[in-house]
Amino acid sequence: MTRRLVSDSEETKRFMYLLMKDLAKAYETHERLEKRINIDNFEDEELMNSGSFMECKKSKNSKKQNQEVLKDIQESELFHFFKVVIQEITAADIEQRYAVLKAGEKVRLGAFFLSMIEFLESASSAFCGFQYDINQMIIEKDLFVYLFDIMEAYKYSDFLITKVFKILDNIIKAKNEDIMDMVRYLVEDTPLIPFLINNGPTVIESYQETQSEAQTQRPDKDQSGSQSSLKSPINKEESKIAKRSI
């Protein structure tokens, strides 16, 4: 898989990123949680006979209920694989796109780049909430320094902007001990604030306001027109008198 991620074919790399995105979603759905069985429930005949033993329930005789708890995500082989991919491959591809755009070249956004950002967002959601998680690594690699300028170049891509801001949302909502430093970095050391200012909502004059302004200006024009029409005959008579005197 790693060999295909550095292939010269963007279609091959796109397929690999889509596959990793699906792996992250599957991990988050099926493997991130494990069920801890309370041993005391084996002695609970009511619960054993109810058919709901594997569910998170308890009867009046059981002391504790079965619990779904988070696994130690840091021990996941998938997490370590994703971490290497983002550090060594994804970060380089994002930086390369940034350099191309800064050089003034026009490059289409492309399905490959979008699939890479989509994978980044999925990994950010699945492996977060602990020290040195995916989000912290994204910040340490200064990816947001490049991503905001890339979004500025492709500011009409709703998909790209949505995915990048979903990563920001994951960072802010994650229960990470370093969250304050991460947010401070985003505000002070990345183009986040300039991007929001340049691309924030703008006030557009409503149609009714423009129409009312136009109506208030019309009487002035009509009055000026009528005054000019009144003056014109007088000017003609004066010119005739001047010619006769000559």
C-alpha cells in the first residue's frame, strides 16, 4: 500500500486514500470500542436467561452493567500506519501543492487531492482525544500553514473547505491536554484569521433598499429637467432679438 501511495499515477494514489478513509471509518465503527463484561453478571440468572447478556444492561440482582469502553487507541497498528503515511507522504503532497500554487501555476484541484484531504479528516476523527494523536501531528507538521492558502486558491470548493474545517472542529472538541496550545498556534501562527476575514460573510444591499434609493433620486432629476425646459424658450427669444439688432 505504501508503494502505491508514492506512485506516479494520481488515480492509484486516489484509490489508496479512499481505501484508508474506509479503514478509518470501519475502525471507528467496529474496533474503537470494546465490551467489558462484568464477571458478576455470570451469577445473575435473570440476566443470563433474558437474552440481553451481551447488551449494556443489568438486572436488579447485578451489581454492575457491562460497559463499552475505548480501547487504547495508541496501541493500534492502524493508527501508527496512518501516522507514518501523513508524516512522510501526505504532508509532502500538501506542501508540494502549496509550492506550485505560490509559483503562480494554475492547477486543477483534482479528485486525488480531495481524496487525500478526505482521508486526513477521517483519520483526524478516528484517532483523536489523546496525547500525540493525529490532530497534534497535523499541527506539528504545519499543514494548516499550507492548507489555508490552498483553500484561498480553491475557495469555491465547498467540499475542500468543509473537510478542512471539520479537522479544525475535531481539534477543538478533542479532549487533549495540549488543546490550548494547539488552538493558540492556529490563531497566532497560521493564516486562519486572515482567511476568515477575507472569505467571511459580506453584507449585500437588498433589492428593496436599492429601489427606494432610486425613487428618492428621481424627483430631483425631473425637477432639473423641467427647469431646463422652461429656460430653453427664453434663450431662443433672446437669440432672435440679438440677431435683429445686428
